[in-house]
Amino acid sequence: MARELTKVVYKPDTQKTEEYIIIVNPTEYKKWSEGDRSIPLAEVVDSFQVFYSTSGNQGLLGQASKQQLENDFGSSKDVDVVEIILKKGRDQPGDAISRQTFVTNAARGSAVIDNKGKGLTGI
């Protein structure tokens, strides 16, 4: 079963490429961003994990350190940081993901046939 994802991306400084990203539930986020603050943040966000990227939101994502959060948000408390990102960030809908998208057996290899010097008998 596929599940929709939406990222909310916040860039504290327009002159830099660093961005903070959180994953949200799209329907709850839409209601929350339209002013329905009665929805608990735990239902709006997928998790309170704040991701950080130095190469834009399409690059590799790592978890933001407490020091980075203190420097850019004035707090390292996850609830405070997530709320700021939700208020000031922009949403970026993503594709649905499903279990069939990923290969779960790494032992299958890369599915590349190497027949250098062996002909097809060595396969």
C-alpha cells in the first residue's frame, strides 16, 4: 500500500544552501497550515526528526545537530523547531512510496552479468 509524503522545507538564510526538512502527513498539515491549530503536532508531523542538508533539499539528508538547531532557531527543543519549520517553511509534496519500490534482498546483487573472457558458459 502506498503512502503519500510531504516535506516541509525551511531555509533560514537565502544566501546559503543549507535547509532543514521535516516529513509531514499531507492532509493534517494542510488543515494545520490553514489555521486549525487544534490538531496536535504529533498528528501533523510523521516524526519530530529534523533533517539537514547542505546541498539543498534534493541532496543527502542527515539529522540536524543540537548546535545547528540552537544557532538557526534559538532552541534545540524538537517541538519548538518543528513548529517554526511548519510556520515558515514551504511544503513540497513527494511521490507515494510502497514496499514494492525497494529491493529488500541485498544478496541478489546488481543483476549485472559479467561474461568477460568466459563466454556464456561461465554464467
